[in-house]
Amino acid sequence: MSNVAIVTGGTRGIGAAISTALQDAGYTVAATYAGNVEKAEAFKAETGIHVYKWDVADAKACQDGVNQVVSDLGAVEVLVNNAGITRDGWFHKMDYEQWSAVVRTNLDSMFTMTRPVIDGMRERGHGRIINISSINGQKGQLGQTNYSAAKAGVIGFTKALAQENARKGVTVNCICPGYIDTDMVAAVPEKVLEGIIAGIPVGRLGKAEEIAAAVRYLASKDAGFMTGAVLTINGGQYYANG
């Protein structure tokens, strides 16, 4: 095995924590990013992790990007589909671009990133695909019909792909984080954030490192019997709000 892992959206927030956790576990990590070159280069300088710039919504860019990673680092053993965006708004005021941009990045990327690596994983008889969904893909969220629909689709994609590849030694699992202490959540207005935290039974936001620890387990040989699973890591919020 080559011990190469790709983490999309892997230079910031949850993705950065996943990239460093996999590096600590012995993987050679390729972290992708879409636009913020300055932060990506700072992440690379700080961690020594390889960074690659491409748009996960662009099928050709993904195929070319994966080919470059394979050429530079070796065959991809682990893929973490983490990249995601939001374009929030009430559905009756939402335009098609707000809808489409989120679906392309958050759901179409399941195809554009996984398709270039799945054949190699099947041929080698080993692979780990880990998809990052969201609590809002499970329970929905007002103002996020686009995001909730895309993230719910990630769960369905995970369950179907897991069944197709189980006998080939390729596991496919999904993590649904709750509200995590990242830049995206920090941008939420303070009063709204206070209300969110009040609805989390453990009484705090999650940490990116807590999501990364679950990814590290799912990527490991110890997780060989776990596939098609959906892990909820949300401080009890989903169950509390049912």
C-alpha cells in the first residue's frame, strides 16, 4: 500500500485537522483547496503537507489533479471528501446559482473526486473513502435547503457505494459533524451562535480534531469491518432535536 491520502478542502478548518491527523498516522497527505492560496501556502509551510489547487466541482480538474497526486506521491489509498460551501438563503428567494453552486461542490464532488480513484482501489483490493456530510443533511435546516439536500445526498451516496465495493476491500463511510468551532461557524452572528450552543446537549461547539480522530480511525486497518456507516458527531444535538 502507498499510504497516500487526499483530503479535499484540506487546508482549513475541519479539513486541516483531518490532513494533520492523517499525516500523524503515517500517511503522505495531499490537501486540496479551491481559492485561498495564501492560507494554503501557510498551511503547507507550517505542516509540510503537500497542497494542490483545483475545483472539486470540475470533473476534468479532479481527474487531472488526482493524476498529478499519483505521479507525485503514489497511488491513492484514502480519499476524504470534505470540501464544501454554503450559499444560504430562504428557498423562495434562492436563485438557481445559489442552489447549483452548493450541489456541484458538496454533492457532485462525490462523483468527480471518487471516480478517478475507485478503479485503482478495487484493483489493489484496498481503499478507504470517507465522506463528510453534516447534521443538517440528517435533520434539515431552515435557510439551507440547498446545503441540506446536498449533504443528505452524500449519505445516500455513501451507503450505495459501500455495498458496491465491500467485496473489493474498499470501505465507504460517512461522518455527520454537528456545529464545529471553525471559521465558518465563527461567522454566524453571536446571538444566533448562542442559540445554537444552547441546543447542544453537551453545551459547547465541537472541535475539528474530534472529527479528525474519527477519520483517522475509519482510514485505519482496524476499520475494515465498518462500511456504509454514518457517524454522528454532534454533542447529542441530532438526537435531542430528533
